[in-house]
Amino acid sequence: MALTGRAALLAALGSLPVGIWEPSWAGILAVNAPLAVACACDFALAAPVRRLGLARSGDTSARLGEAADVTLTVTNPSGRPLRAHVRDAWPPSSWQPGTEVEASRHQLTVPAGERRRLTTRLRPTRRGDRQADRVTIRSYGPLRLFSRQGTHRAPWTVRVLPPFTSRKHLPSKLARLRELDGRTSVLTRGEGTEFDSLREYVPGDDTRSIDWRATARQTSVAVRTWRPERDRHILVVLDTGRTSAGRVGDAPRLDASMDAALLLAALASRAGDRVDLLAYDRRVRALVQGRTAKDLLPSLVNAMAPLEPELVETNARGLTATALRTAPRRSLIVLLTSLDAAPIEEGLLPVLPQLTQRHTVLLASVADPHIARMARARGNTDAVYEAAAAAQAQTERHRTADQLRHHGVTVVDATPDDLAPALADAYLALKAAGRL
């Protein structure tokens, strides 16, 4: 029996006239007998909660920022109708701020021996797995004087996937890729490493592309045309260590790196290249290998969804050794990490030659646009000091990037909104230059 029934009874007793409250128990019982009978009947007519059957169905995944609908089916096997308030509890990050009460609480009426469905709409604010908590049901009698309350477990998990906002750039990058592959009217001459066809020499062509045997068989000079080589291996390495936890805007750096990795994977798979994913800090957090072009993106977003930054320093030696085991043959290794001076100089630079002597290495890093705004600030003493600090930070960042380029690493340093298209452009540039 819930407190609501007791409160109703006391309120009813307290509203009686003063004259009734004489020290006679017989009088009290005579006057309140109808109310006591009504309360007892109301309690007896409330449907039992423990015997209810609960089952779930609905969405099992959703992209961050989108809604997910989960349906709860309540079966009433008793002979009494169920009049209830239902609270379908989920973790706080399953809702937009301020909407939890409205979204998680429902009123429900289930006739005896029937079932009804109610839908809870989730709007998650973080990636990862959101698991349903308890379902609390409060069953009322017809007079709503008393209630029965109980809790049920109805397991369900909704996986919140990365939003992949950079997919809007994919059509333009694919158009550029078709140009490189020679599938459009734009002819890219002398690029790539895979033989395509022969054509007549025109002034400006590289003389090293002349095919002398073909020229001897015809009256004009013939040159070879090339296209970027297909079926190359690309290993995308996500650094999930301490530096990936730094927030740029409203999201951690890791989220921007994931978005860039997804655009690169979508583009490279369309180019016929094989793409694998490794997430690492001091151990392997995720590994995706050997997926076909059709299964690649679903596998990547599913593997990325539960990843969270770990507040530990990334083990650069362990990362390098794992990357070399994952990519035993010559590959393009795309390392999504920080350009902070200390982690690069103390961690990555000493082991970088192990990667560059066998593979082509591309490093992409998320830059903070607030630093650029600070560097342009003027007007008062505080702004000038902030501008000086920002300029020093930018100088250190450029110096670190130059050190990496000195070791043959291609460096992409861009803000979260620009990182994904910039990384895709760098991949296309390497392909056009025949370095893949």
C-alpha cells in the first residue's frame, strides 16, 4: 500500500466536523465505516503489479542527434483492469536536457487479459550503449485512493553511433576520385602507378612516358597513361589516449577524428582500397579488419560507438608495434592523434622511423579554432596577452609539424569542421602523386 492511500484517508478524516471527534471508538467507526470500506475496495480492485508481463521491441541503434523509439508491451494477465502510471527509466544521457520527465513517464490503461504498447522516444546526447533501467509501475484502484507499486526489469540496449556529419563532403570527393581514375572526361596524364592505355603524344607530356615499342609500330609517338593503383591497404589508427579527451567546442577531439576516419574510409573503399581500423592507447580498444566495401562503414561505426578517451598517456612503442603487426605489407597508415609537442617529441618521434621505412604515414590532428581567434584578438591588455599565448602555441604546433614532415610524414592540421575534407584531400593528393 502506497502512502497516497494513507494520505487520502487522513485527509478525509481531518475534514470531518469537530463535533464528531468525541472519545467514542464506536462513533468513529460508525461514521468512517463507509470510507474504510471504500478504501478497502479500491485497494482490492487495483490490478496486481507483480504479475504483469513486460516485453520490449523497437530501435537497437541510432546516430547521435537522432531519435530512437523503444516500445514497451505491458500484458495484464489478471482479472482486473490496470490503471497505472509508468516510469520507463534510462540513463540521463538518453535524453535532451529537461525532457526526461515528459519522455519517460506514461499513463496506461490495460483491460483484464489484454496488452497495450507504449513508446518511449530517446534522444541520446552521447555515443555508446544506452541500457534500459527499471520500469516502475503504480497501479490504482477506480477511486484512486490506494495504489500498488512494483518494479520490473525489461532489458534493452540502444547503441548510439557516430553521427558522420562529414558525409555531405563525399559527393565532391568522389567526383575528384573519378577524375583520377579516368572515369570522366577529365584526363589526368602521367599520374599514378597502374598502366591504363596508350595515346598520341602532345607537347608537354613527360618524355619518360613515351612507349618506344608502340611508337615503332605506328607513325606517331605513343605515350602511356596511368591511373592510381587500386586495392591498396589503408590502416586508420585512432589514438584514444589522454590527448583525445580534450574538448574542442562541444565535443572531444576523438569525435572529430572519428568523423574524419569515416569519410576517408568511405572514399577509399569506393576507390577499391582496403581499409582497416585500429584504436589504441595502451592496449587495443577496437580492431576492424578484412571487411568488404559493403560492410566496411557499418562495421566501423559499430566499433567506434562505445569508444571513449582514456585518461592515460598513449604508449607510442606499443602503438607502433601493433600497427606493424596489423599492416605487415606496405600500406598507408593514417594516424589520428594530437600535434602537442610533448607527446610527439617524447613518444612518437623516437619510433617513427619504424613506420616510415616500410609505410607511407599521414598524420591528422584536430586544431582548436579558439586559438586562432585568440591570436587575432586586440583591444586591451588581456587580449594582447592572450594573443601572445596563442601565437606561441601556434608556433610550437608548426614546429612539431615541420619535424614530422622532415621524417617524410604528411601532416594535416585542421579545425573539427575542416579536418574530414582536409584528410580526404590529402589522401587524393597522395593517390594523384602515385604514392599509394
